[in-house]
Amino acid sequence: MILRPAALVVLLGALLASGCSDGAEGVPAACRQGPEAVRTALRQAPGPVTLDGTPLSECIDDTSGGGDLRDVGTAYVEAAAVLAPAAARNPDGAAAVQLGYLMGAFTRSKAGAQGVGYELGRRLRSELLSVDVRSPAFVRGERAGRRTG
């Protein structure tokens, strides 16, 4: 499953409307590899998950440029959209751990306090509606993401 077109339009619109510009403080190139790279990296959860050595939490920041946030945000939301149905079907499975880790890493990033980061957090949380976020696997992943994500 991939990100629904309407949801992608809303996310991208919010990212562009935020007034962020592509600045010199952009995220590392490893963070812009796309959703498949994020999903592949998440297979290491609950161990430390990185994109070419960069923790997921360092890929997203409220001060990142709009283009960077669009790329990273789209990858994170698409990864969550793929993991959520599997985590809902099997709350004790690997997808629940991986999705929990992604959410923990987002929390660790300190993004989401305002503007684009807030919208990204809202979209990520919306992918959790059918997921048991109290399952031991999800909680284990989320704690690991907060610690090392």
C-alpha cells in the first residue's frame, strides 16, 4: 500500500504553505532516499536504525527547508502507511516494532511543535488509527526509537 493521493496532496500542500525555504541547514542526503530506504532501515528495529549512519530523528527538524521536509515527510508517511496494516493484523509482529520505532524517532526529533513538523506528526499519527499502540511490540519499538532513533 502506498500513500493515498489525497493524503499526499494535503501533506505536500502543508509543507509548501509553511513558508519554509530550502536553506543551507538541509538534512543529510541519506535522509532523502525515499520510503523504501526507510522501510529497509527499519528492519533493524528495535536496534538502532540509521540511513547511511544518520539516525531517523536527525532527518527531520522544524527548521529544515521545505523541500527537505517534503522529501523526508513523504518517505516517513509512506513507510508508516505500508507498516500500519501489517501492524494492525499482527500487533506482536515486526511491523508493529518498526512502526513504533518510526514514531519514537519522530518524537525524539523534537519536530512537530509548529508548522510543517506539526502537520507531519498529525499525518503519522493518523496512520496509527487501526494499530494497537499499546501492544508490547509497538511499545518496545517506540521506546527504542525514542532512545536511539
